Amino acid sequence: MENDACESLFFRLLFFAEDAPHIFPRASSFLYIERLIVLFIKNKMRVIWFIITQAFRLKSYICDSNQIGSMNENVLAKLKILAESAKYDVSCASSGTVRSNKPGMLGNTVGGWGICHSFAEDGRCISLLKVMLTNYCIYDCAYCINRRSNDLPRATLSVSELVELTIEFYRRNYIEGLFLSSGVVRSPDYTMERLVRVAKDLRQVHRFNGYIHLKSIPGASRELVNEAGLYADRLSVNVEIPKEENLKLLAPEKDHKSVFAPMKYIQQGVLESKEERQKFRHAPRFAPAGQSTQMIVGATSESDKDILFLSSALYGRPTMKRVYYSGYVSVNTYDTRLPALKQPPLVRENRLYQADWLLRFYQFKVDEIVDDAYPDLDLEIDPKLSWALRHPEQFPVDINKADYELLLRVPGIGVKSAKLIVASRRFSRLGFYELKKIGVVMKKAQYFITCRELPLQMQTVNELSPQRVRSLLLPKPKKRVDDRQLVLDFGE
């Protein structure tokens, strides 16, 4: 629109200056025309440059699409099989990497090739190539889709094939990083060595600057784990089953010792690297995004208390960044050692993540969330609300006087809201409407707080009773639609 207006104005003034030279002095009219010509040329050049760049981008996009289609069909077939085998590992929410955009680059996403979307700590959505090096495995774990006794399509990518796939996808902006795991073939050390070779070739040969998350194989040697940490941003070892006896029942070839040993190697590597970098600024970094792990929920008889106590112990280690909880998916229905579940326990999984959040950011202890009297989390309400209803003596909390730690325990008040409350009340006393503007969920918080100018109808948990507050906050059941066929009866 701006270019069209400029062009129209140019011709109108040009004709006007030619037809009516007596209106403008000669020098003045030529100056106007000269400036207008320059402006016109500049805008025209911008339009032409825009058309050229868009044409090249379109050509690049078409070429990329054609190249994807013309890739080795054998490699793409392997990729589909191994991406399908990797989808049950949920521990791929990476820390991400901060890289500035480059002028002239065009991003694109493509589905169906093992690309998953994950979220970084700052909330960014990032794309990872989530794939296994091989889905062959010498173990016969009852809960795993890739167990030795399963009859399913098997495939193995060579190191060079996987490196080439990653680089090609990264160059086209399909992905920002690689999440690589593998079944165990021959031995843990043999498999771990191949994983390390992939990361090493990406970093040293191809100068890959994206994110790499490597799964450390339980039982792998310390030397290989230490080498992996030099090339990977994050390492992870899956605990899978919280209790040793249940792990032995479902995976006789595994034990917790083989899982916790690599965790210890990773922790020592990170701490040693941190000390070295304090002395030598250019010392190599070791797994800068730390480590993570995963536990399966619902495959065995562990209570939420057992799971959360183990999570709390793992978070006590300085390098453990995340513990992931995966609701058990019934992939091996023929095995009688496993529960017969029609669908994964997603609500329980969600409650465990909420409790995990309380441990990490809300300064709760495990025995405050679950104990011997309540070993499992309430599936109807969130853990924070459940704790508040079990401890009505802690409430109501005066919003204008309570310290930050106590504010965090009020249902409906999060970390951000608590910080804003502490900062805002230095200037004036806060009331009901100020709290709503801050972001407090007053639907929950109103029963546990006192503040300035509360609506008259508001009552606290002590005035109503925990049971009454619970019933008020429970989600209302959805009305079922009557699907019966209407009958037209004309009395015949």
C-alpha cells in the first residue's frame, strides 16, 4: 500500500509541475521532483528485493521438500520404525539452547519423521528429533514395547545414517536438537559407545551447535559416560520402577545399582567440570543441562508416597534437574505380571507432576503431601488444595501480613503471584480486586485468606468446614446428553 501511494503521488506531482510551472519557483519544483524520484526508486528497489528474496525462499522450500522425498527410502523406513519405538520415553523436555536468528533463514516443521515438540524451562516450544539408534534389545523387560520376545518391526540406524539425518533436518530448520536413546545390543558398553560416536561426530566433524540429549545406558562404564558428557547437553538414566523388588519382577536382568552408578558418574562429571571452569574459563563443559530420569506409574504396586520419596531423594542431588512420570501404557497385554489397564492412569500422572512442582518450587516436604494415613494423592483435587483441607488450622492467612513461604501454601496463589503480593503490599494494602488483577485464582483462594474489602458473602474454610469447601471446589459433573431417538406419537 505504501509503495502504491508513493508511485501515485510521484506521477501526480510530476504532471502538475509540468502543467503549472508558474505555481512553484523553478528551483523549488525541481527539488521536489528530485526528492520524489529518489523516494520512488528506493521504494521500488525494496519491492523488487522483497520479490527476489521470497522467490529464493520458495525455491529453497520446494527443493527441501523434494530432497526429503528423494532421501534413501531405506533410511526413512528405519526412521519411522525407530521413532515409533521411541515415543514411550517422555523425558525429552530439554533445557533448550539460546541461539540468535540469522537473517535470510526460513524455518519449517515437518511431521511424521520422529520430530517431537518439547518445552524449554523458559516456556519456548522446541522441536527435537526423537529417535532410537536401534530397537533391538537383549533384555526382556515386561513393561517395554521393545522387549526381546516381542514380535515387531526391528531396525538399526548406522552412526553415519543418524548423523546425516540430524544434520539435514537441522539445516532445514526442522529441528533444534536431537533426543537419542537405544535398545541394548551385545552389551551396555557397546551400545553406549555407538551413542557417544553419534554425539562426537555431530559436534566435532559437522560442528553441530544444536541441543543433544543422550540416554545413558544402565551398566555402562564410567569412561564412556564421562565422554558422553563432553558432547551432550543433557544425559539421563531411567529408573523405570521405584522399588528394587518390583524391578526384579518385571526386568530380571536389571537392578538399581546399574541405574544409580551412571547417575553418580554424571553428577561427579558435572561438579568436576564446574570446579575446573572456575580455574580455567575455557575448560570443557560437562552435560551443562544436567541430568533427568523417568519412572513408570501404574505398572507395579508402588504408592505415590514411594514414588515421591524417591523423587525427593533424587532432587537432593545437585545435578538432577527433572524427574518424569510416565503413566503405564499396556503394550504387552499377554504378560500376566502386568496390570490389565484399559487406559494409562493419566490423572494420577498429572497429580504426581503437581506434587513434584510443590517439592521443587513451593518448599513442601514429601511427608506433608503424602504420609502413612494418605499414601496416595487425591485424584479429585490437586495436592496443594488437599493439604490445605487437611490442615485448616493454618488458615485463614492475612494476605497483607503473611510471609512469602506461607503465601506459597495458599491454594490459588502461585510463585509469581506470591512475589507480586509481597512487592505490591509495600505501597498499599491489598484487597479482593487487587488480588484478582495480580493473578490470584480467587475461586480457590477466597476460602483460605483474609484481606481488605472482602465481599460480604465470602467465608473461610473454618467458617464452612473442609468438607463443604471441598464440595464447592470439586468440578461439576457434565450433563449427559440424552441420545435416545425422539418418537413422534400422534395418538394413532
